[in-house]
Amino acid sequence: MTDRHVEHHDTGDHDTGDHDHHPDHHHRDLSGGAARAAIFGVSDGLVSNVALILGVAGASPAPGFVRLAGLAGLVAGAVSMAAGEYVSVKAQVELLERELALERIELERRPEVEQRELASIYVRRGVEPGLANQLAAAMSTDPELALQTHAREELGVDPDALGSPVKAAAASLVSFALGALIPLVPWFFATGATAVIASVTLAAVAAIGVGIALAVFTERPWPRSAGRQLLIAAVAAAVTFGVGRLVGVGLGP
């Protein structure tokens, strides 16, 4: 693709000598959409709904009103997240499909130019020029293999793993609803300060769990990730609870 530029992102498909220690490349699944949507969906649902529930509870309304607000936040948020995730992943897939179609055209029209371009990529990565030319020539013998190779090397994507908008949307909807349900559960069985404390406790435990899950996927230290997630949820809940308390006092008799 000599007449257009696409930023290359190294996706870790190349041999680094660590395959015995890291046989699974989870980042491929995350970029595909579903796993990423599930993880962040739980986080978004938890933070947004605990903030909403405590914000409403801060105004000291009837318990039924808090439950209604929490349920509305769960349903509206889950549907909105699913729709947004579908549109986002669909647009990404269509963009990548367009780039792959352009790459296929280039391979058909100017195979020699594309072969030289692939060889130059290998050279820039430290491969000896002669061997780079041989590798590029070998990859170019099969049109589909050539397309997959150019897609990985130039676009940084796997043509067979572009992601599923439907799966991403479904994962986002379910995970958001799950996260949003956690701080809402106590309000079906308790009221007042008891429900507030239980909601905060469940949300805190869930936030720590989400932080640990993120740490596992990103291979980062879990205390930092869990602490960050807990802090985000706590700040959001505290701010909305304070606002709700102020509004409730202002509207009181």
C-alpha cells in the first residue's frame, strides 16, 4: 500500500521467544470487542448505578423511589451501552474491511510493489535484506496468505479476528446490567441507612473484584488496579450522595 498510510500497531504476533510462558494472546480477544466490553461493562454499570442509587438515596426519598431509580438506571444504561458498543465495533470492523479490500486490490494490481514493501518492513525489523526478500516472496505466492501477512504487518490486524458487533453488544448489555444490579440488591430487602451501608459495601467489594480482573488481563499489580477502581467508585458515589443530600434538604419542608 504505497499510496496510503495506515498506522501500524504491533499486536505481538511475532515470535519473542516467550511462547512457552505466554501461550495465549488475550489482547487479541480484547481488541475483538466481547471481552473488553464485558470487563468495562461491569465497571461502568457498577460505578454509574451506585452513584445514581446513592445520589437518590441522599435525598431521603421513599425506598421504592430508590429501587425505581436503580432499575431505570440499570435498564437505560445497559441498553445504551449495548447500542454504543454495537455502533463502535461495527464501525471499526467496516473500516478494517475497507482497508483489507484496498489491500487486496493493491496485491492484485501491483504484486511486485507490495512484495518489495513487505520485504522493506522485514528489513526495518532487523532481518537481513536477502532473507527479507525471500520471506516476502514466499508470503506472496498465495494471495490469501499475502493478504493476511500484509494485514498483520501493515494494519496490525488479523483478518480472521476483526470482532463481532453483536457479541460485543451482548457482552456489554449483560455485563453492565450485572454491575448495575450489585448495589441495587440491598434495596429489595432493606431500607434507610441499612440499605445504604449494604449497597456501599457490595459496591466496594465488587469494585475491588473488577480491579483484580483488570489486573489479570493487563498483567499489572492487582493492589494498584483494585485500589484505583475502588477510589473511582467511592468518589462517584460520594459526590452524588452529597448532591442528593443537598437537594433533598433544599426541597424539604
